Amino acid sequence: MARPLRALPKAHLHLHFTGSMRHTTLVELARGHGLHLPDALVQDWPPKLRATDERGWFRFQRLYDIARSVLQREDDVYRLLREAAEDEAAEGSRWLEIQVDPSGYAHRFGGLTRTLELMLDAARKAAGHAGIGVAVVVAANRTRHPLDAKTLARLATRHMDQGVVGFGLSNDERRGRARDFDGAFRLAKRAGLLSLPHGGELLGAGSVAECVDLLGADRVGHGVRAAESERLMERLAERGITCEVCPSSNVGLGVAERAEDVPLRRLFDAGVSIALGADDPLLFGSRLLRQYELAREVYGFADAELAELARQSIRASAAPEHVRRDLLADIDAWLASPA
């Protein structure tokens, strides 16, 4: 018998704010606010997606925007983060770094600063409620102007003492090159924030290399296309740069045809540090625990390797040193327990 993966302590480093919402909460909030949801978000949920072409990505983004629209009140924000933290704790995730672009809510909650402060307060309260650590990554949008990213980088640095630990870059890689955002990332890195851009999802290994070389990436969101280059995998391993691999998301968006095609094992065997992530459970239908189950069932990870995956997620996190130490000890205890 295998050890229970729910009991394995882990960190979740790739989870988006809106995408962390429970499906039941989405439906309930939409009904309460009198908003209509398309069939793909109700009876046909989780939606069938394929974002490898422009039309497919547009549909994915449209569904995401519709989901965002149900968060109308401050109480909705507190509820989303409270429930996200509860779900993390239930799956053995003891440290969460949730990624948010406050621009998408600024018009509703009183501007960028007020919106971020609302989300940080909600994150603090959610952490206390669920008994886990919760930190925030402020993310810029690749489809917007690089000056907007600089504004967000400055905002993020001003709130480091309130729970912001990193600066990210998300959305369609094909519509905004990493090099265009180097100024924003310099601001963030200089202040001490982790550099956490997405790369190597819809574009190949070169996108990952840009994130590393031009944005000083500490972790790369997704990064699975790094497996297309032996040299790049060697560089990632040598420099200790973590790839936040999200198998269910890769299949859901058509980056891989089947779970078996996601190169998780290839990256791991090449020595690349990996932090498994769920990306957007609201749209892909599975959370963090399922990614560990896939590692066991599909990629053949033994318990010792699963424990190492969990360790890599802890080491790559922004958790305080005493939290990391305790979590690593608990992982060792999990592995030492009878199967």
C-alpha cells in the first residue's frame, strides 16, 4: 500500500486568484448577483478548452473574465480566499502563494492600492482561519503595456511587509515577450521580491530561456517546454530554478494531448526542481492533490520521489526559514511512516 498523499505536507506555488474559486461558489455568487453564466461554467463544467490557437485562448480568457465578474463585493473576496485556504489545508498543502493581478478588480474595489490591500487582508484572515501560510504574488499581464507592469511592480514592493513575496507575469506568451517587461522585473528583484514569470507553456524552450536570462526568474510558471532542450534543463538544474508544473492545466489547454505527454518525469530525472501546481482549478476541475496523484499513477513516482517533489516545492517557496524547516521535517516523518 502507498502512503496517503493527502497527508504529505506540500507547498502550492502556482494558483491564480480567480481560478482558485470553488465551482459551487461561482454558481452561487452568480445567482446571488443576478449574473448569467454560460453552459460551459454550469452544466458542462469543467469546460472543454484548447488554447493553442488564438480562438481557443480567447474562449479561455472569456470564461475567466466571466468568472471574475461574480466577485462583486468585498465579502466575496474574503470568501474566495477563505475557501481556497480551507481546500489547501484539506489536501495537505501547508503553504500557499496565490497569484493575483489587482488590475482586474481595481475599478470595483477603489483602485489598485485599495484592491491589493483588500486581498492581502483577506489572505491574512484566510491563513489564520485554515491554519496554513498564505502569501501573495502580484502578477502583470503580458497583453498590457510594460508601463502597467512597472506600476504593479512598484505597488508590489510597497506591500512586501504585508504579505507580497513575488512578482509574476501571466497570460498569453504569444502576445508579449518576456524582454518587454525587464524593467518591471528589475524593480521587483532590486526590492527583494522573487521573480516568477510564466514561460514555456504555449511557446517553446526559448520562452523559458528568456524568463531566466532577461527576467532573472527564480521560478518559471509552467516551464514544461524546457524539456525540449537538454542544455536548458541542465542550466535550470545547475541554477536551482524551479518549474511550476501543472499537468491538468497542460492537458486542459491542449499543451499536451494526454497527461502521459506532460514531461514531468523527464524534467525531474534531469534534476530540474519542480513545484506541482493546479493553476486554475475552477476551469480545469482539479486541485493540487490530483497533481500528486497523477505523479504517482501516470508518471510512476514512488513515495520517496513524491516526498522529494514536496521538498522541492517547500525549498522553492518564500516561506520563512522556520516554516520550511518544520515542513521538511514533517515530509521526512511522512516518508518514515509505514506504507
